[in-house]
Amino acid sequence: MNISNQEYGRIVKRVSPPSSMTKTIPMAFVVGGAICVLGEALLNMYGAIGFSQDNAGAMTSLTLIFLSALLTGLKLYDRIAQHAGAGTLVPITGFANSVVSPALEFKSEGYVLGLGAKMFIIAGPVLVYGISASIIYGVIYYIQTLL
């Protein structure tokens, strides 16, 4: 089937549900903000328990990743995302969701070729480009310190 970009755009517009920016933008802001507030509350809680600042930050990250993976596994993260939109893409929780979702979807194909291989479909490029960018930045920084 050969269609033009304009025709494809009309088809997409016709079948896509309309979204109200006056509703979706505030919801994304509220939910994203709530995730950040939860992160701050966890950071303060871990600090009050006696963790150092670095360890409290690590524990906060681990807790947010665990909660995101758990909610994804229970199929609640997608329900939240339907109403919150981009608010659920707060980096650490959105990244955990993007790793767990394909793994759950393809687990019926087995642990190695399904779960293991599909887990990094979305997260893989993020990791590759993130690591590559950090190496390039590190080399540039090292060269600048020599000058």
C-alpha cells in the first residue's frame, strides 16, 4: 500500500482520539509533580532514618524504580498513564516502566528470548547513547584538563 504523507496524516487524525490540552497538561503537571514529591518525601524519610545523603538518594532511586516496576507488573502504571499522560515519564519511573513493560509482554516467549531479550527494546538505545555520550564528554573533559 502506497500512501502519501498527507493521506497518512488524515487517517491518523481520523482514528486518533481527540485530546484536550486544557485537561492533559495540568494532569501531567500534577502527576509528575506528585511523583517528584514522593521522591522528596522518600529522600527525607531515608535521611531521617540515618542514611547519609548519598545513600538516601540511592535508596530513593531504588524505591521509585521498585514501585514503578511493581505498578507496571500489576497493570496499574498504564492506567495512571492514561490519565496523566507525560506526567508518568518522570525519568526514573518512566525508564523503569519502559524496561518492565516489554519484558512482561514477551515473557510467554521464554525467559531468554522473551523476557531477557525484549527487556531492553526501549531502554537499550537510551543506555547505549547515554553511555556513549558520557564517554565522549569524559574524553573532552580529560583533554581540556591537559591544556
